[in-house]
Amino acid sequence: MVRKIDLGGYDRSHISLSLVFLVLLGSTLFYVLNLQYNYPSLQDIHGKGGLESWLKSAFRLCSAYLAFHTVLFWMVFNPEPATMVVLFREELEVKEHDAIGIQKIGTFSAWTLIVFGSSMMLNGVLSLSVAIGYEIPNFLGLIGVSLFAAGFGAACITSVVVRHLIIPMKMKNGHDLHHLFKPHEQVMHNLVLILFSLDLLYGGTWISWPSLSLTLILGSLYVAFAELTSRGDHGYYVYEFLDPRPKLSPFIFFGLMIACIASLVFGYLITTLKEERSVLASSLLLLFVILSVRFNASVDEN
């Protein structure tokens, strides 16, 4: 099935991409200028040694293995093509495309999975270091919590967008949904958010207010990547709404920016609540996860 796109004579690329550049610049400056307020409590995140640190390390390293196993063996080196419905930039056609090899990690979901794996790998190694008696450099702890915050915000956006935007859109256009529920898709769209949430609630990780810009930085870099790759021969946008040319694109990009901020504001709220109101924090996060993940293609949701 091929669907033609009519831009109606509009090209809002200069406005949309200027907005992305300003957001990237402002977010980076905000984070750098407030870096001194973002240093983590290493004992909270990695424990004081002993069983607690070993358990945290095991959980994080197992999560990292799941992430990188998914990226490498279920995606990149899997000979079976990944079916995507993409917007070809020059042809202005939305149609199926069989992605192979490294093309499979061109989605924001895959970027989120890689950040998740990197966060869990680094924090897992740091927890292991504490368990065996090594001192952790503060800058590595800072990188660990920064990766966690960026990944958590991206995971929130990924799960919400897939369940409440992409799946309904594909259903409306008559596209098959079953490819969205293959094992690697389940990891990217569901398990990443669940595992991040468990680490936020029970692993001692936290999201500070300077981290609120990190998902904006990640999102802006992804939009820049999507634009650059779409301009090659037979280039395409993995997500139709990332085309900066339509009349409403600047408003869509602004909405995505608000979603990025909201995802980390939510994480910051959970971080604040879990110290003294752990039941409330757990309940809010559990409700959010339930409303954000979806494991079955056969359930009709309106």
C-alpha cells in the first residue's frame, strides 16, 4: 500500500530545523551551566558494598546484556529484514521498506535501547566496582546518572508514542501490526521502560532537575540525524511526523519538545516522591507503565 503526501506548496524546513538547533543549543547550555547541581549520591545508586551492590550490579549488567544482545543479534546481524512504513522524502510516498543490517538501528526506539544498554552497562560496572571495594570517580558517576536520565525520558516517549500514536495510526491506515510485537520490538517498546522504572524505584538511581534537558538533547540529535539521512539517495523518514516541510511541522516539533520535557519532569517527580512517599511514587509509576506499554497486537484499543 502506497500513500502519497501533498505538502500543499509549503516548506517549513527552515523554521522547524531552526527550532531544533535552538533547542539543542539551549538544552546543552542549560545542562553544562548547571552541572554542579547534578552530582549523584554514589552510595544511593551503587550501595556501600556487600550484597546490595552485588544485586544492583547483577540487575544492571543483565539488563545491559539484554539490550546489546537485542541490538546485535535480533536486529543488526539478523538476516530477516525489518519491515518499516516510512516516508520517502523525494517521492513523497509513505510505503513499506525492508530495513537490513545497520538500517535497523535508525529508529528512535533503537537509539533509546542503545542509551539504555550504555546506562545499565556503566552503572552495572560501577556497582560491581563498589562491591569489590574500588572507589568510583565522581565523573563516571555523573555520566552514569546522565545516561540514565536521558534514557528514561526517551523510554517514556518511545512507549507512549508507539502505543498511543504509531499503533493507532497503522490501524487506521490498514497496516499489519504484528511486526511491532516481535521480540526486539517488545524489548525496545516495553521492557526498556519497565527495567528503567524498576531501577528508578528500587535501584537508587535518580533524576535531578538539571537533567531535564537531556532528553531534549537526545531528541534534537535524533531529528538532526533523521534529516541528514533522509537527504541521501532514496532517503526516508522512519517517522512521518519528522518531515520538517509540512505546514504544521514547527508545531509538531514544538509538541515533541514539550513531550521530552514532560517525560523527565515526570521522572524528577518520581525521584522527589520516592524518598518520603514511596507508595505514591510506586503507584504513579506503575500506572504510567501500564498505560504506556502494549504486548499484544490482537487487542483492539480505541
